[in-house]
Amino acid sequence: MSDLITFESHTTTIVPVVRHRGRQAAATTDQVAQEWPVAIVCNGISHAVMMCTPADLEAFALGFALTEGLVARRSDVVELEIEWHEQSAEVQMTLVQHAFTELKVKRRSLAGRSGCGVCGIESIELLDLEAEPIEPGHFLASLDPEAVARAAAALPERQVLQKQTGGVHAAAWCNAAGDIVHVCEDVGRHNALDKLIGKIAFARESSQDGFVFLSSRASYELIRKAARVDVPMIATISAPTSLAINIAKQAGIRLVAFCRGDGFVEYTSG
């Protein structure tokens, strides 16, 4: 799979609106975030259809494959190709044979229990709510005490699509000093994280050498995704849920929330 990926952009659209202020009304236009169905196809078999902002789709597909456990490592995906349609897209992924064989076994296991589909979980027992401990690293020991505040202050200026539309989430990858290395945006917070993880994988950077900063609350699926790729720390602008806290504790992930100004609330210590 080539490392030279061109990230296509179909991010916004202009729509007519009537803007009201007090007793005045004026016809004008507004810029809104695009939301398209995007199919992820593995070796010719459709695995999932996600609603997302149709940009950085190569990174999204690779990140989704890693954070959802479709593949174990970046090298399991040997080719990615996007098929653009008028208001939808498909990402065709070619997996190495052993990874595709394992994925087919997982699909059969899901389909055979309680009528559960691959993407629509209908049985509580099928929810993956257990996290293995992440690989230990030295990142947290080297973390600058001001890193979270630095990332929180810098993120708004890096949220280009948010400034245009006011309707998307961001996921940022930050180093130990709190400097933002990558930012991905999407109408879905989980999609933004998948895109970010995909970009890290494309760049062949270690997911253990930084932390994720999210412009959202910390829900369980975000922490579960981060745990699968050994992210040592998650910081969020808003609150965590109880299940997010539990999964972070299981995995050994440091979870901090309400990251605003120079303060935050720490829920786990890693």
C-alpha cells in the first residue's frame, strides 16, 4: 500500500437560509458540513456503511479497520481505493489473506448469535465492553504538565471545518509537549477519531508516543477504539461516561476531561 495518499475533500455545501435577528429577516446562504453514506468494503465484501464527512476517507477506512479490530496491524491492508458516487462513496480495501480469513470467521460468529448483524448489535452479550491492558510505554512519564492546556488552547484554530460550519467534531494527535501534530474533523466524533488513527498509521508513527484530544464528550466507544491501538491518554473538552471511565481503567489509559483553560478533571491515572 502506497504511503503517498491524496486525501480527497468533499466537506461542505452551500444552502439557502433565512437569517433572523430580532424582528429582521434576511435571505442569505450558509455553509454546512457534508454527511454522506460511506461503505467500507473488504476484499469485495461490504462490511459497514457509515455516515460521515466524505474527506480523508483513506485514513478513515484504515483507522476504522484498526480500531474496530477488523485487522490487527497496518500491514494487513495492502491496498485502498475510493469509488466516488454522486452523494456516496465506497472504500475498497484489500486485506492480506490471513486477515481476510479471520474477518470472515468473525462475521460468521456474529451472524450466528441472536440474529445479530455485523454492524447492528442486537444482543447485549455481543457488545465488546472488555479492554485488554494497552502496551506499557514511557509517554506519560515524559508528559509536560502544561501539555493538556497547550493542546486545548491550540485546537480551535486548527478546526477549519468547524469554523466554516459549526457542525463537526475534531480529534487531534498531540505530542508530549501538547503540540498538535494532526487534526481530523467529521460530523461523527468516532469517525474523526478513526481518521486520526488512520493518519497516524499512514505516517508510520507510534500511537504510544502521544495523546488524543477530542472536542467532544468521552463515550465508551471512543475509549474502546483508542485501547485497541494502545493510545496511552485521552483528553476531552466535555464529560466522560461511566462506561468510558471503566474501560479506560481496564486498559490502563489515562482519561482527563473538562479540559478548558488551564484546568481539567482526571478520572484515571493510567
